[in-house]
Amino acid sequence: MAEIICVIGNKGGTGKTTLSHMLCQGLGLLGQRSACVLTDTSREPLSPEGRRYITADARTRDALTKVVDKLRTLEDWIGVIDGGGNRTEMDRKLYALSDIVLLPFRESHEDIRTVVRDLEMFPRAYAVPSQWPSNSWQREAADRNVAQLMGAYRHRILRPVGALSSSKLLLQKQVPDQLPTPLANACRSIARQVLEVLEIDYTEVPGKEAGEEEAERLPASEMPMRLGYGERRSH
């Protein structure tokens, strides 16, 4: 059966849709077949052309049921469901049908307070620092806030996804023929983390984008990210 990953969270504006598409693109670059499933009624479906994954429109309850039922019949597939924001009851429904949940959050104290509540509500959830600052001083400050305010959940925090303006390319109706190297690397990075959590082996797809660097598999001690301390959570 397909694995189902739901990207949810009570707060809007944390990058759930961007993370969903980055994850699916990264899974494709790692040789995994995946579908990015739209449930947010405020967004329009995107064309699968040019992507390393398929897209599915599940903005109604019946459509969501059909898409999930179909995915569950497919071997070696991964379904990534974009849950949208400010929909607590929808989050509960998606959590019930998921294998794991991702909760993106940004560096603000409001985001951190909200994601802590969501981590308490959803025991199978992992928090994902999203749109994380690239400036070293800002990054240190953001990491320090997470360590102070989310220390009890450090074993459920993945490595940060940095802020990339090019990530908006994945939210266009049709993606460019070639994505920027930093974006491809970031997509691979989040996909590797999720595959490690799911304990799914993967291989790099031959044929890198021009200038793309090789990246090694993350060591077990760093997956999920423990902010520098702690052991990997057993499954």
C-alpha cells in the first residue's frame, strides 16, 4: 500500500503547500513515485507536466476519499496531502488516515506556540522548520528559540527547510524545464529526511541538474534533527 503523509497545522502561512510540492519533487529525484494531493479549496489544481510527481485534486470530501482509496491500492507509492491552514477538523480527519504527519512552522514565537499545541494533539507528527533564515545570525537566533521553546519535542523536529525564493516555481501552473540547483538540493534534503522516518530505502536518480552537488545520506544520529543532542527515535 502507499504511504500517506499529511502536511497540516492549525496556523496558515507556514508553507504547507510549498513543503508538499518540495517533498514530492524531492521524492521523485530519489526514485520514489508520489502524488501531491490538493485539499485546500482556496487553491487551483496544478498541472503534473514537468514535475517528478503527479498531482491530484481532492478539494471535496468524496474526491479525497477516492484519491486516498486509490493510493492505498498502489504499491511503492507515497501520497502527500496538502491540508491547508486554519482547518482543525480537517486536520483531525487527515491525521486519522495518515501514516505520518508533517507540521511546518516558521521562526516566529506564534508559529512555535502553535506547532507545540499541534505536536501535543498529533502524536505521529513531526515538526518541520520552514522558510528558515539563511543569514547565520538569524539562523542561530531561530535555532536557539526552537531549542528553548521546543526542547521536549526535539526528537520530533526535522532539519530546517531554508527560505528559497525559487520554491515558488513549484507552485506555478507549469514548472520550468529545469529547476535551480539550490531548489533541487533542498527538495532532496526534505525527501531524504521523510524517507528515513518511514524507513524506506532510496537511490539517487541518474542525471543531476547542471552544477548540482552530490549529497550523502544523512547519518542516523542526525535523523530526525535533534538540535545537536539526543538519539534517533525508534519506530
